[in-house]
Amino acid sequence: MSIMDQDTPEEVLAEFKDSQLGGWGLLQITASTGLAVYAVWAGLLMPGFRRVPLKLQVPYLPASRKQVSNVMALLKGRAGGLTDLGSGDGRIVLTAYRLGFHPAVGYELNPWLVRLSYFHAWRAGLYGKVSYLRRDLWKVSLADCKNVTVFLAPSVLPLLQKKLLAELPEDAIVVAGRFPFPGWIPCRTEGEGVDQTWAYHIQAQRQGQPAEMGQPAERAQGL
Ligand SMILES: C[S@@+](CC[C@H](N)C(=O)[O-])C[C@H]1O[C@@H](n2cnc3c(N)ncnc32)[C@H](O)[C@@H]1O
């Protein structure tokens, strides 16, 4: 009797229990599961990343509401545009635009996320006001970026530090979420645990010292 002919779930289960799963069967199950996981990874989560070295690939993990508000708290008083490096579904860019950061731009390699970002912008009545560009963040020029936000992985931060130091204008500020930049001293920090965000004056990092940003650096570091 085949599984399709059986009536109750108990009978189907009994059939499975009785049947011996050989090495070949196990191999097939493992291979097809691996293939399915890879298809989801390559097709939905990481399309467009083929040319990015594996160690620089950062998966999509959207910032929480609290993380976004912590980022914006650190940028209070700043003016000009905002650039989110790896903008995901566009939430940071959208919030930044609402708070007066113009132009508000997101660089994102995943085309699905770029489309989703534009959908969110349209739904918010801000279509055409914000920009989501399908670009590799490692290849864009940051020479005009005054306010930069970064929610990436610790593995890519050292390389990103080099790019930021080399390209950002002297008065730029970088706000990092989830993970601080190694070796850099923030001028301010907001939130705790997974919601913590850190702000860095690029000029101070070039000079190797923390800068004032409306709050003493010692307080920001909890000293
Ligand atoms: C952890 S998510 C953060 C998303 C968004 N910034 C937020 O906070 O909600 C990182 C994003 O960076 C994108 N990303 C990773 N590497 C990239 C690259 N080289 N160029 C452009 N985007 C990249 C990923 O596709 C992902 O959407």
C-alpha cells in the first residue's frame, strides 16, 4: 500500500516507522534540504551578491523601531543629507527624510529589498522624495556624505573604517548600529544591548581622539 492510499495520519506515520531509510535516502534528503536552503539564500536573501566576496556578504536584518529611534537621537541637530549603507527595506532612509535629512539615500544590493523600499516609500506618500539605489556599498563614493548610517556585521567593519576614513568629508558623522567600530571612540552612544548605537565624528577618528557632540565623550562611554 502506498502512502497516498492510506487514510489516517496514524497509518501514514506507521508506514514511515516501518520503512528503512537507507544511506542513499538520507543523502538525498540532506542534498535536497541543502539545495532548498541555498535557493532561498541565493534567490531571496542574497541576490546580487555574486561579485561580493563571501566574507563581505552581510544578510538582511532590519533595524528595530528602537534602533531606528536611537540612530535618529544621535543625529539630532545635524543637517544635510543622510546615506544608509546597506539600506535593507529602506526604513532608516524613510525616517531620516521625515526628520528633515535631504537628500535621504540608501545603497542596497538586493533588488527585492530595493523594490520593497520603494513600495514602503510609496505607501508613506514619499515616493520620489527618497532614493534607493541598487549599488554595492564598497563601490560608491562617499565624498559628499555628511551623515552616514551603518547596520552591518562585525566582520566587515574594519574594511569599512578604511573606506570611511579615506572618503568622508571632514565634518561627517557615522552612526553604527548593533556593533561598534573596533578601536574608534564614539562621541555619543544611545540605547543598550542589541539596541545600542554609536556616533563617530570622522574628523576625530582621523585625529585619533573623541570629539564633542553636545555631550562629553567620557559620559558617552559611561566613564
Ligand atoms: C543588517 S541589514 C540592515 C538594513 C537596514 N540598514 C536597516 O537597518 O534596517 C544589512 C543590509 O546591507 C545590505 N548589503 C550588504 N552588503 C552590501 C553591499 N556590498 N552593498 C549594498 N548593500 C549591501 C544587505 O542586503 C542588507 O539589506
